[in-house]
Amino acid sequence: MSKHDSVFPTILNQSATASMRQAFAPTGVMRASINLGNPILANKDPSTGAPCGVSVDLARALAERLELGLELVVFDAAGKSVQAVAEQKADIGFFAIDPVRGREIAFTAAYVLIEGAYLVADSSPLRNNDEVDRPGRRVVVGKDSAYDLYLTRELKQAEIFRAPTSPAVVDTFLEQGMDVAAGVKQQLEADAARLGGLRLLPGRFMVIQQAMGLHKTRGDSAARFLSSFVEEMKASGLVARALERHGIEGASVAP
């Protein structure tokens, strides 16, 4: 995609101060942490293998706004992506808002809302989400994902097991004979269609607020700049167009 592609109509004639560029790119290039473990946000282009998706579009737009070069630092799991920003091996990232992560990372408001759902075998007696948290139930989540963090706080009786990545949740669920798989609704729907013999419980157990973030040590001014950028990208329609262009269904632009 050209840097002058019309997907970035509102951002090409802006300038940023040297101090702001330093806050976002102390190495001289802005490093964006990209999580391929959430297909709503990022994926690999089937023809080139390059990362693509909503988060990649936003990273490019921010780099252009700041007049910086961009390096995509790609991971297969949310926890690794968060860790890269927490350890300042990446400058910005795209994460679900969570208080645990918020100890080190300053989040913007959400730009996309994503549903979290439960998946079970067709033969499971479970019919509703409120039946999951019972003694003896075994729930599989992606390690250090937003679902892991949320369910670790919320489930009082069921036992949580952790797959290495979110895309591996359903395979782990089947291999280990677990009771419930938890994750991004669209990922679970795709796995159910791929494997057969599986169904989603109706509704959702949570709504994930996907935001941008950077390490708190980058300063309040940088955090405010990033927050304003996200609000502009929502208001300008860039986020909505990116969701449509990448064929993403089941996610909505955050208010």
C-alpha cells in the first residue's frame, strides 16, 4: 500500500515536534508491536506473507502523522505483543484494555469492540454462558490474552488451562478433552466450521475493548497525542474502512 493511499486522507499534511517523534521513536524508527494471534486485528497477506489488517493500517497512519519510518514487530500471541511494549522493545502496540496491562501501558480509548465467546462440543450438556463457571469445568484460553486476564479474575469455580496462543485454543481443547474453549468469537466460529462437531454458546461472555498503547514512561504528552490520534481515526472513518477492506465481520468501531 502506498503511503499516499486514500486510506489516510486526513493525516498527510500534519507535522509533529521533534520531542514527540523522540517519544514515539527513540531509536529513530517507530516500532509497532503487531499481534497475529487476533485475526480481527492482524493477519498475514496470503499472497505476500506480510502483516496486514486494521492494526497495521493504524500503525502506518501514525508513522506518517509523525513523519517517521515504521518497523512492524510481529508476534503470534497477545502476551508476547504486550511484553514487547512493556520491555520497550516496541514503541506502540494494539491491545485489549486491561488493568493488569495498565500498570505499565498507557491506553487510548478503544477503537474496536470485539466479542468474547465460549465454544463446546456438540455433545456438551452446556447450553448457556452462566453454566461454565462450575466445579470441575475446564476452560482453555490463550495464554496472557485478554480473555485469560478477564477469566482469571471472573471464574471462581471452573479451572483455567492455557494454550500457548489464541489460535491454538481449539486444537488444545480437543487434544486435551477440555470442556470449554474461550476466545475471539470469529476465531471460534472459523474453527468450528473447520473442524466440525463443535458449537458456540449463545451470546458473549465479554466485550473486548481494543486500544492502542505505549509505555507510560514515554510521557503524558505522548499518551494524549496517541489518544487524540485514535479519536481522529474513528471519526474520519479510517477504522470503519479498514474493517470493511480486510473483510472483518463481528467487530464494530468503538464509540
